[in-house]
Amino acid sequence: MNETLEKLGQYGIVPVVVLNDSKDAEPLADALCEGGLACAEVTFRTEAAAESIKIMSEKHPEMLVGAGTVLTVEQVDEAVAAGAKFIVSPGLNSEVVKYCLDKNIAITPGVVTPSEMELAIELGLNIVKFFPAEPSGGLSMIKAVSAPYTMLKFMPTGGINPGNVKEYLKSDKIFACGGSWMVKGDLVDAGDFDKIKELTKEAADIVKEIRG
Ligand code: 3PG
């Protein structure tokens, strides 16, 4: 397995971050690291994404910062130039996946259907995002498709919360779970980084409880 993804899997939960202002990047990274999850998927949904990745990576070199919602190869370049160590996309774009693999950049594209999973396997991937997880059948869907696709492990994202994350983490088909519950936009906008740290610690504790 790609070394970067292996490290990401060890965190078990990957905070999915949407930052509207890069001034929040440093205190957010502080809160995540102090809370025990030194990783983040910073989504390319805002103008502040690339600058935020740069700040988080520079202030916390130990942190595994990646880019999410990456839809084009141009965004891959922008994200990697900013310091992103991994790329996440909501769907499977073969061009983006091949571009990353050619450059040895870790990528987890989103899949839902068996056909998309076969395409991921054909492209040489064994870790995929399962998105949007809960609306797409959640853990029972992942278990069902794992019968034929034994080589795949999943990063479910979308609708994961402290109430259901434990069941996901108990499954050996789950590589890590993505979620935004500990880094909600209203907490970031309010500058409530203490609360973010507290929720992050709770999430990190869940991973310890389930995975040891
Ligand atoms: C997203 O699309 O923002 C991610 O899938 C996070 O989903 P969540 O907010 O349901 O955790």
C-alpha cells in the first residue's frame, strides 16, 4: 500500500475541512493535532483551499494534509504545489487517477457502484473512497460488495458521525472514515477551536477504543 495512505489509515478518521478563510488554517491545524488527529482533507470547494493547505503543512510538518473535492489535473497540481500529500475526489475520474498514479501521488477517488469499483481495480487502486456513504447504503453496501471485490478497502465519507463511526471502524474492509462532524463550518466561523479540539479528541479516542 502507498506509504502516505497507510499512515492515513492509521489515523482511522480523517477530518473533512471546508475553510472559507485561510486565517483559520493555523488554529484549525493546531486543534486537530492537539486533539490527536494530525490529518485533514481540505476540500477544494473554496478559494482558501490551496493557501490553507500551505499554511497547515508549513505550521505542522508532521501533519498529513490532503486535498479533497479535486476534480481536475490542474487542481492536483495546485494542491500538491501547496503541500498536499494526498488527493481525494468525490467520483472516479480516470484522467485524474492516472495523472496521480503516474506522479506517485496518493489518490482515493470516490466510488459507489460495482462498475466504478472494477474501474478502480483496473486502474491499479486498492483503496477507494465510498461516497456518499450513508445515502449509498453505508456499511451493509460495503460488506455486500466486498464479497467479489476482496482486494478493495474503503474510506466511507458522507453521513458518518460519532453514532455510526464505531460500526464502520469495526469492519476490516474500512481503511478509514472521513467526516466533518468535528470541524463543522459554524465552529470554524465562530473561532471555537477549543470545541473542535474536544470533538477531535473524542473521535481519536473512538479509533483507539475500536482499533486499539
Ligand atoms: C463532504 O462531502 O463534505 C464530506 O463527504 C463530508 O460529509 P459529512 O459532512 O457528512 O461528514
